[in-house]
Amino acid sequence: MADIEELQRRITAALERIGKGVDTLDAGTAAADPDEIASLAAQVETLEEQLSDERVTNEQLTERVKTLKQRLEQDEATVKSRIDAQSEATAQIDLELQRLRKVNEQLRENNRALREANEAGIADPHLINKAMSAELEALNAARAAEMAESRAIAVELEQLLDGAAPAATPTEEDA
């Protein structure tokens, strides 16, 4: 933006010089000598070329700003979609973990009832061992699910941070 303001200042200064030159030409055309007129015409031509160059540069900078804004909007959309996808995945993992915890709680309750039945002399010790083994497996599965959840979150956060870092730093072309 500072470049655009500088270019506008330069264009305005060039236009003022052209205006002064034209006023001088108009006022002094009758009294001026041919060398002075030729000099002023050369100055006007030079100023018009400079003005044309500044306009081209201004248009190029305007296009670059538009391109950068579009790229920024695209990057923001990409990051937002990745965050939304991550939020959805995290919510799904949370639902699965809640289900797994509920199943584990039911399994623990069943094992407690089996132990009570065994104490009363009604249950088979082999069934209790199987129930305990199933409970241990459920606990291991819950632990594995929690670890998988942690890894999934860590990987996605890493990708988000790695993907956002290059977009935040300007390139030489942008500067």
C-alpha cells in the first residue's frame, strides 16, 4: 500500500509539472524562442512518458494486490475447511470414546455381579475369569482409542501449523 501511495504522489507531481509546462507554453508561445519551445516540448514528452510508466507500474501493483488478496482468501478458506474437518473428526472420536466408556462401565457392572454371584456360590469361576479377561481387553481397547485420538489430533495440528506458516511469510515476489 505504501508503494501505491508513493506512486500516486509521483503521478500527481508529474501532472503538476506537465500543467506548469503547458501553462508556460501557452503564456510564452508568442514571445518564446524556438529553442525554448523545443526544450519545453521535450520536457513535456519526457513527463508524459514518465506518467505513462507510472500508470503501468500502478496497474501492475494493483493487479498484484488483487492476486495477493485472492490468494489470502483461498488460504483462509483452505485453513477453515481443514479446521472444520478436524473438528468433525474430533467430535466423531469423542462419540466413539463415550460409547467405549459406556460399554466398559457395563462390563465392569457385569463383572461385579458375577463376583457377587460367585461369593454366593452360584457362579462358575471359569466364567468370572473370562469376564475379567474381557474387561481387561476392553480397558486396553479404550486406552488404544485414546492414544489414537491423541495421535490424530497431534498430526492434524502439526499439518495445520506447517501449512499456515509458509502462507504467513511474504515471498520476495510479494514484497
